[in-house]
Amino acid sequence: MNIIGAIVAGLAGTIVMSMVMMMAPMMGMPKMDIVGMLGSMFNKDGNTGLGWVMHLMNGVIFAIIYAALWAAGIGSATWVNGLVFGAVHW
């Protein structure tokens, strides 16, 4: 298992997902402020920086879990299996 590759993939995937969530209201979808929700867990006024750190950390953790599953022989690192794992995660 390539842990550095999993961390980089987790950060990249989380950043892309965050960009899509920021554009969601422009596409007629509801506002999805995951960063704001995470940042307000520890401070009622919210803490955007903490929210971003937690959001990116969660993305890295999920990427490491996916990489560990693939290393254990459950699925493989293909785009089809990535879609399946993502759908199960969702």
C-alpha cells in the first residue's frame, strides 16, 4: 500500500469534491456547507480553518481506508471500483 499516494489522492479528491459542493447552489442544488458544519462543532460562532482541516483530514482517512481495502484484495484501484466504493461510502 502506498500511503503517500493515498494521502495525496485523498487531498486531491476532497478538494475537487469541495469545489463541486461550492458550485452546487449555482446548479440548482441545495447549499452543502460541510466545512461550516465541521467548524461549528467546537465553537458556536464557527471556525472555518478548523472546518477545512477536519474536512481534509476526513478525506485522507477515507482514502487510506480505500487503499488498505485494495491492498487486502478487496476491489482494485480502477475507476469502476472507485465509483462502487464511492457509492457505498455515500
